[in-house]
Amino acid sequence: MRERAAGSAACAEGPAEATAIGNALAQMLALRHIGSLAEGRALANRSFPPRIYEPRDTDGWEDAETTLRRAVPFQSVTHT
């Protein structure tokens, strides 16, 4: 839903066993089976690719934004 509302891709889901995978990588690093955290991350990404959700059917969200902006006056905020 977020990717439809924002109109941009979202990486919303990684492996369900992320904690176990992280623990295994930490042990592999401690035992020097992998040489670095970066190598462990690359191994995890190859083994468990994240799911990418692309936006689709965004027209309804654009209509809702138009309705909201008509109903609630927004002011631009400038950060300094």
C-alpha cells in the first residue's frame, strides 16, 4: 500500500528468519568463515533476495490527495 500511496518502489519484505540469519552470519564472521560484515551482507542478499514492490493503480491515491488538499489547507515548511 505504501508504494501505491507514495508512487515509488518499496523494499518492504526481507526474509522472515532475518534474526536467525544475522546470528548465523555473526558466528561465521567470528569463526572467520567470512572475511567481513560486507561479505556477510552480500551472502545474505544473494541467498535471500528482498522483495521489491512497484507502485500500480495510483490514480485513487492522487484523487484522495487532491480531495485532502482541498479540505485541509497546507502550508509549505522550509527547513533551514
